[in-house]
Amino acid sequence: MNEWMRIACDEALQGMEKNEGGPFGAAIVREGKIIASAHNEVLGTNDPTAHAEINA
């Protein structure tokens, strides 16, 4: 697994541990550098748009 996927997976685990949403994480990479990462927060915020890729 590459570095970027590991960061997205770690985000997903954090969200699950906090019971904020489903097992989804995202990492946005530009020119080889992470510019954002986040996890799903649909349950924690009661916001149906709070998906990992939107939050990132």
C-alpha cells in the first residue's frame, strides 16, 4: 500500500474509532505532497454531505 492510501486508511480508522461515520477516508495529493486529508463525519455532524472527500 502506498503512502497516500495509508493516510486515507488511517483517516477512515480515526472516523470509525470516534463513531463519526462509516469507514471512509480521503487524501488529496498534489505534486507528490498531501494537501488535505479527512474522514467521513456524517454521523458525528448529522450532515449527509460530510463525506471524506468533501471534508478533505
